[in-house]
Amino acid sequence: KFAFAPVMIRPGSAVKKNKKQAPSPKGPRAAPGKKAELKKPDLKDFIDNKDYAGAIALLEFERRARETRGNSLMWLAFAYFHNGEYRKAMGLYDELMGKPGYDQALHVYKACCLYALCEYDSAREEAEKGPYADGLKVRILFHVAHKLNDEQEMMKYHEHSPPEGLGDSIEDQLCLAAIQYLRAHYQDATDVYKRLLLENRDNLALNVYVAMCYYKLDYYDVGLEILQVYLAQEPTSVTAVNLKACSHYQLYNGKAAEAELKVLQNASTSGDIYQDHDLLRHNLVVFRNGENALQVLPHLMETIPEAKLNLILYYLRREEVTDAFALTKDLEPTVPREYILKGVVYAALGQQTGSLEHLKMAQQLFQLVGASASECDTIPGRQSMASCFMLLRQYEDVLVYLKSIKAYFPNDDDFNWNYGLACAAAHDYREAIEALLMVQSERYRSEFTYITWLARCYIMNNEPQRAWETYSRVETSNDTVNLLQLIANDCYKMGHFYFACKAFDVLERIDPDPEFSDGKRGAAIGVFQKVVAKQESTDKLQEVVRLLRNTNNPQTEYMVNRVIRKWAQENRVQLP
């Protein structure tokens, strides 16, 4: 099943990239009839209100007016950084480092800017020049090591004691929890956040982090309950409202999720909250089931990793497998869903092109996820193992895994399709019929694969009449002949000779192939034999004789006139 994935803001990351906000107007209102007294805004108010655009406007004004303020450039760099304008912040740090006797901690601050710009090698190099001091250097190097997949370096900072390693400070523990989260160790991250929350009840943002972990653990209701503590104080927080919308998307649908974002749109001063926040623009595409995907997602792939994954999903849902593969082939998966997505793309391409190499790669990717200790007992993990065994054609093993999660997909067309085909391939035809009939998608039900497997299941379950009715409802096409051949051969094999004869008769009229004529005569003899044994009604024999008269063949005439008609006369059965 191809489902779009909404994105939540990660702990410690910027909500927006290089987006400018209009400064919030500050100052007292004038009483009616009085001239307003102009009062210079206070920088502390801007910072406390997280109005970094306002802080920038004030500090830049003071800079141009040559007004003196202690550490003004440091404050300006701080505001630029938190406003997502990392290069401007970096420029100010460079300016400060050009002065003699500068604070060596500026190297670490600059490294934070480089990290935010995804320039990880440069961030590491710059951070190494700074002092350990308050632990920021260790934290930034720890995160850089994660981004560069340097496990040895990560272990060094994790195992060493301060100042060269992580300690027990709240900042260091938040750093550790964020890495656990990014490495998909959500339970470990939850444990850290919950412990910190018990020790720091007033730090409401910790509720958001705990809620994010519960979201990743699929406990959406629990996450929403915890998130509400923060939303009660910060109802227009982009991070929190976005998380609530994502949870509603998982619990309900895209419309319910989009409705949760209206509070942000109503509170926005710029007019269009989605243009100000890449994250929200991305998720709006997801909530609207891929609408405007090609206009939005390609431009966000460098800043939001999920944008690339969702674009791949978009192509898959449109059956544009080649475009999906072009984005996937260079994808180095790091978390289970990325392995699964890559496996799905390789499987789709392998089935489309007949490439055994791609099918083998898909099988290995599915097996990696399904056999892993962390995923083997999850629903995606069991789906992965089922997909692995499906590609290996080990259908009994497929059913072991699908049956274990069947209760979670009562009305899921994709699950019922796969479960039905696996049951059919494993010769459990009654169960296969039940599953296939639960598929509601008209697109799925009109596919030739679905129709032929359903017809075969009917025949093997001794319901040939329903198989013939299935054929009767199909519009004439190139696949019709293949369906008739399946009905004719399977009915003949199962002893349903009447419907085999009808199918061979239609085939003979389409193509006068001797094989169809022979099959028709053989099926007719089968019907005659059953009538003689009183296992079939004489009405069927009468219809079969009419079908045989359509064939201009001496053997057929001999069979009708000398064998069947003679028996009919002796048993007072009227024939046409």
C-alpha cells in the first residue's frame, strides 16, 4: 500500500529555512484625539516573544544610527540564526572573529550555522577550533557525526565524560534524546524526555517532544493528550499544531488534518502561512493526497528528507515506476520505512520489466526489515516478511505473516488483494474468494489479474457458474481469450465439463484451432458421461448437442448421431 507520510518538525531543528517574517508592530496605542508618544521597543520583549524579525529590525536600526549596545553584533547574529537566516549570522561571526582577541566560542556558533545549512564537514572543521566550555561543541560534533554516519565518533562522545563527552545536563540529555529520535530509537528517546519532564515540569516544550515520540510509536491518541498541555499555553505554535494535524491525518483523514492548520492561517500576519513555512507546504500536499506534488515536493527535497520519499510515493501511485526508480536508486536507506519504500520500487520495476535482479534486490530489502529485531513484531515488519516470501513464491509462509495482522486491515483493498492472491496460490480457494470480494476499488476489480484469479477460485471451489458469470460481465478485449482459456482448461480439469464445453465453443468460434475443437468434444463427452451417471441434468446435454452442431467435423457428427442420440432414444430423452 502506498501512503503519503506527513512530516513533523524534529527536536532542535528550524521550522523554516531562510524565510523572513514581517516585524510585529510594537508600541503603545494613542488615546483618541492625542498624538501617540513614540517609544523605542525593547530588545528583551522581542526575544521573549520569539519575534526575531522584530529583533533584527531593531538591531539593524541601531547599527545604522550608530547607537551603542553591549554585544550588539552577537545579539544580531543570535536573531538571524533563530530566524533561519544562517548565512547572515555566519557573516557576523566572521566579522567578530576578525577582531583581535575574539572569543573562541564563535567558532562553535559558526559551526551551528554550517550544520543548519547541511554543510556537515565544514561544521565539524569549524567546531574543532572552539573550546569545550559549556558543552555546545560536544553537542554539535555529536550531531555532525550522526549526519556523517560516523559511528565511532558518536560512540566517543557518548561514552566520554564532560568536557569531551556528553554529561547529565539538560542540554546534553536533550541532545542525546534527539539523536535517539533521529535514529528511530523512539522508545529510548521517550524514556529520556519523560525523565527530563519529571525533573523540569515547567519546561512545557518537553511535552511536544514526548508527543512526537508517541506519534512515531503509533500511539496517536496518547501523543495528542500530552501535546494538549503545550497547546493550552502556545495555541499557535507551528511545531505543535503541525504535530496535531499529522496525528489527525493518521487517525482520520487529510481533511481532518488540514482543518487543524486553520488556527495557524487565522493567526498569520503575512496572509499565507504555507508560503512562510516549507514544512506546512509539504504536509498540505500530503493531506490533499498528492495535490500539487510536482510543484512543491521537488523544491523541498534538500531541506525536508520526507519530500523525496513522498515524491517517490506520488510516482508509484500514478504507476510511473521509472520516475520513482530514478529517485530511489541513489537512496541510501537508514530507517525501516526507507528500506520498505526502496523494496516496493524495486519490486514494481522488477514486475514491470521482468528483471530478476530487481526482484531479488526487493526481496532482500524486505527481508532486512522483517527479520530485524526492532521490526519483526511490528505491522510493517510482518508486511515486509510477507512481501519477501511472496517474491520467493513461498505462499504458505506469506499467509503466516498476513494472518497475524489481518485484524488490522478489515477494509483495506491492498491487504485484501494480496491476502486473496496468497490464499489462492496456496490453494485455500474459499478464503481467497472471501478476501477478493472484499476489494472495493473499481480499478483493482477491473484488472485482468483480479478477474482471472477470482474466476479460478470459483472453479476450484466448485462454483463454475460464478466463474462464467464473471466472464460474461467482462468487456471484450485481448484478455478475454486468455480468460476463456483459463475457464475452459480449469473447468475441464475439475470435471465441470458443461462450462468447459461452453468456453471451448466460444474459443472455437473466435479461432478455429483444432485444440479448441478437441477440447470441446472432450468436454461434451464429459457432460454426456455425467448425464448417463445421473450427475448432470438432461437439459445440459441438450445444450451441449446444440453447441456440437456448430462444429463441422465428421468425428463430432459420429459422436452425436451414433452415440449420444442412440442413448437418448433408448432413455426417451429429446434432443435438438
